[in-house]
Amino acid sequence: MADQGKNVGFQSAAGLIRYFEEEKSKGPKLDPKLVIYIAIIGGIIIELLKVWWPIH
């Protein structure tokens, strides 16, 4: 009984490590500042479009 409890914790930790290793290898690498700048520029463009093409 005691052996089963110890193995469960190790197996679950190994699964998490495997998951994070797989996630690191996929997708583009973006700087967090770049994401914030893109969001700010997108917000400014949306606000300008509201002025240029008002919907009444």
C-alpha cells in the first residue's frame, strides 16, 4: 500500500515535465513587450476607425 502512494506522485510529476517540454518546442517565440505594443496599436486603430467611419 505504501509503495503505491509514492509511485503516484512521481508519475504525475513526470507527466507535467513531459507536457512542459512539449509545449516549449511548439509555436513562435514572441517578446512580451511586442504583444503589448501590438495590442496598444490595435486599440488605437479601432478607435480611429470609430472616428473615420461612425456607425449611427
